[in-house]
Amino acid sequence: MKKIVLLCFLSFASVVWAQDQEQVLLQINDEPVMAEEFKRVFSKNLDLLDPEDRDAQSYLDLFIDYKLKLNEAYALHLDTLQSHRAEFDIYRMQLADKFMRNTTATEELVKEAYKRKQHVLEASHILLQWPKDATAKDSLAVYQRAVAIKKEIDEGMSFQAAALKYSDDPSVTENQGRLGWFGPFKMIYPFETAAYATPVGEVSDPVKTRFGYHLIHLTGKREAGGRVKVAHIMLTDKEGGQDAEEKIKAIADRIKQGASFADMAKQYSEDTNTAANGGELKAFEKASLMSAKFEEAAFALSEENPISDPVKTEFGWHLIKLIFKQDLLPYSDMKDQLARQVQQDVRAQMIDADIIKKIDSTIEVEENPEALTFFMNFIDEDFFTTKDKSALSEKLPEDFVVKFPKETKTYANFFSYLVINQVKTPRNEFVKNQWVKQLLKNYIKLEKKRYYKEHLDEYNTEYAGIIEEYKNGLLLFDLMQQKVWEASNKDSLGLRAFYEQHASDFKKPAEFRATIASGTDKKTLRNLRKAWSKNPEDASALRQRFKAQNLLFDQGRYSLKDEQIPTKLKPKQGSSKIYKHNGQYVWLWIEEVKPAGIPPLAEIRGEVANAYQSQLEENWIAQLRAENNITINQSVFEKLQEELK
């Protein structure tokens, strides 16, 4: 049987490694594993580890298991499976896109967007649209018209009147050119740039966009809101419960009388995602939630008025408590989000130019200067009128358009691109030649980007490392699917045997259906308990009667783990004691109790399957360790331990 051997420095000296001894952490059979890999993987996964595994010694076993599984995946040739290759190629291309967009231009545009995000603008505009199939002469005419209109405004005509008279915006009769308030990414980029450059009260020079020319009248500028963090209590109208509006007002009164907002949230809030945390939400900016009414109420809070009145939204009734308000987030916190917005905007054209510049400085590309002249002469009227272009393609010389280190694109390749992008017969020779020239430029640019993207791992070590990690992750997933998950799904007899052997591990606590009454006056709860116990069939009338005495009611199924339930409760059918819980007095009428016990396998099959899979994986790892010879360079590992403390 193979063993793990810990070697001291002296015994390690007798082992022959291909790499420098000081760099090799361990060896699995004949394969060395470098200390640098362990350090990189450990540091990257530190936050994902259980606390007991967050030191080098504890993580070493996990790392060895990882390497053993990975070796097994390659031994089974899982990397050659079509499903693996397809998924890996998709991710590789998506990641390459991200790396290619990470340019100097991206950074500059992101910083510009962050600076603009500090303010929002209010503006009106006049739009003068292009004529259809506009020429350079048409463009000049529209520009001159815009200049003339601005002159009229400068000489005293109101912007609103000019908009109604001249603007081609179809909504101008409704809004008189008013656009309202906006920030970055809300308007097309050239418009946005001109608006942020125009002083308040003034009208911009004509601004060209793809829609035409605009005149922009900046009517307001103010600081943008930052973000706010709040807690809330949410109630909805539900069958058998108290009216939500009535109940939220009663909760608000209790908070005003000194009750803890967090305790009230734990006891009453129906937002199950936040109730246990005292109702706290993550901090948010304006226009980031689904409810504008909730946002408006949250941003209206202040240190002087930290708790709202009851607020009705499309989701129910809320009480909102301010935790903190914060100005615009730091650039470091926002740059990733802004980068995504930049890359989805027309700004991406500027990034594209920077990408080509980067490619030209990174890889060796040779462009054929004779290609343009050849194709200008070769493409004639026959090209545009002949459907079958195979005869034309046979006349092409075997020459290149663009050469890369490992690939060449020929005249035939570019000819196919021309066919795909064919237009109607151009009006004249000049237009035809301009069409060929533009398509050749586009083709070479597309091919440069494609080649660089497909070979990015040869030029970017960070990208190469990430895709290698992802590939290994996919392999491990496929391996676990084969060795553990599918095996457990098919082994119904083994699953039942595991359930029977470990039945006590699946014991469930008691569950019960109950009505919960709560309030600040213990005597009132005593009176309710007495009346309810005497006449439980009058429950509905009793709820109405005691609501008037400031008691609140809930109804549902509970367990001892629920926040609303007193920790000392021993659930049994009928009336409970009165408990002090979450700053309130609480009493329960329990209608039905499902005792603690071990559910049947059919009821908890998923939970049992997860535990069974863990057992299968543990046994499989033990087998891998027995089948492989693992040696550890103790001196190198001790140095790593010191370094990673």
C-alpha cells in the first residue's frame, strides 16, 4: 500500500527532482508540485475555508486531495469530452473579452464617469434630425440650421419657444424639450459630454450624435445622492391575521413608546430574509430597488427623524429605520460596475480603438499593402450582379491580406468577407472603392482581435492562470459527477442502508401550528389566556377584542428555531406559559404538535443523499491516497507555514 511520507531535509537530499529542491513542495508519484502553486491556491481560497482549515497545515490535506482528484480527471481523459471542451471554450472566450476591454481608454472613461456621477443634471434640448441617406452636404446644412437657431436664442427667443418651433423630437409638444434630471449613461455619450460641459443657464453649441444635431439648455445641476442603509418591518394582509395597516400602526406606537425596532422586526416582520437580522437591508443607491416609494421614504430619513411613518408600497406596509446615510461610494468600490456600463455604451468604440493599438504593439502582424489596390480593381459590376461568385473566387491569386505568427488570412478569406457584406451596386467607382477600403479596414481589425483573443494565453500570464484554474474546476466537477453524484443517485440500496445506519443524524425538532399573541402588558395577556382557554372556539372574537387592548397576533407553523418563538417553550397542545421574548410578553395557543423524530426516507431523501455523497467522496479520497505515492518536502513546507502566518 502507498503511503504519505514526510521527509526531513537530509533524507530529501537523496531524492532527485527536476526542479529546484527549494521550490518543490511535494511529489505525487513522479509529478512534482511547486510551493508557489500551493501558496497561490491557499491565498486565493482563504476566505472560502472553514476557520479550522485557515492555516497551511490544515489546508495541506485539502490541497493534496485536490491534486489527486485533478490527476484522476486527466487520467480518465475527461478533458477530451465534447461537453467539457464546449463549456471551457465559452468561458475562455468570455474571459478573453473582459481582458481585452481592460485598456487605458477603459480606465480613463471609467474615471470620467465616476467624476460625472457626483452630479445629476437637468436639461432641455432641441433635436434637428438627419435626412434619410444623409450626405456630407446634408450634415453641413443641418449644422448650419442649428447654428442659426442658437443665434435666435442668444438674441432673446426663449428656449422653450424655439423647441416648439424647430425641434424634430416627436415628444416636444408634450414636454417642450424638457428631459428632466439625468446622470451618466442615461443619455447618448456625445450628448452627455456636452451637457456636463455646459454651464447652468446656458445653451451649448450644436452637438452631433447619430440622431442629428442637438442644442442643449442646461437648467439645473445638483449633487447626486449617495447611498442609504436602513432596516424595515414589512407586513402584508394575510388570511387569519390582523389587518396589516392596523398592525403596522400598532407596532409603530410601541416603537415610539420605547420598544426595540430590531426586536419588533424579529417578532413581526414578514420579510423572512431580514427579520432575523433586525430587518436590516444592504445599503443601496437611488433607483436600485424595485419600489420607488420605499426608496423615497428611505432617503427622506435623517438623524433627526430616523424612523418613518407607516409606508404603503406595492409589496405591503413598512416601517423604515435609518442606519446610516453615505455620500457617493469611493472610486475603488464603483469602478467595476462603471467599467461594465462603459463597455456596454457607445464609449466602447473608443475602447475598441485602444485595443487595436495594444494588439499592434504586442503581436507581429504583417499587412499586405497591395491588397487594397488589387481588390479595388478586381471588384467590378459583375461582383454585385452575379449570384454565383465561385468563378470570380477562382481568379484570386494565392496571396495574403494579413499574416499572424501562427496563421495567415488570404485574398480568398477576404473575398468571402466581401460576399457576406455585399451591398447593392454602388452609384459610381468612387463609392465602390470607398466601400472596399472600409471593408478591408474592418476585416483586418476583426481578424486582429480574433487572433489576439484566441491566443491571449500566450501574451497574458494572468489570463492564462485564470483559465487554467477554470479548466481544472470543470474537470473536478465532471469527476465528482461521475464518481460521487451519479453513483449515489443510482445506488438506491446503498442510500437506504446509509439512512438506516445513520438514522439518528436526521432527527428533526418538534413543529407546531399556533396562534401567537404579544404585547407589553403581561396582565392583558393573562386575561386573554384565561378567556381563550375557556372558549377557544371564540378565537376570532377574542382577537378583535384584545387588539383593542394593544395585543398583536400571528398565526402559522413554527419550530423552536424561529425568531418569534421563546427559547424556553416546550411545545404541547393547548395554552402555553407567558414568556418575556424580544422585549415583549408572548403567549401561544398551540393547536397541533408534530413531535420530534426521524422522518421517513422519502420525506428527507435529498438531505440523506447529500450526506451519503459525502461518505462516498470520503471513501473515494481514501482510495486515491492508498493508490498514489505522496512525498512532502518538510523543509519547504515549514518555510511556507512561516510565510503564510
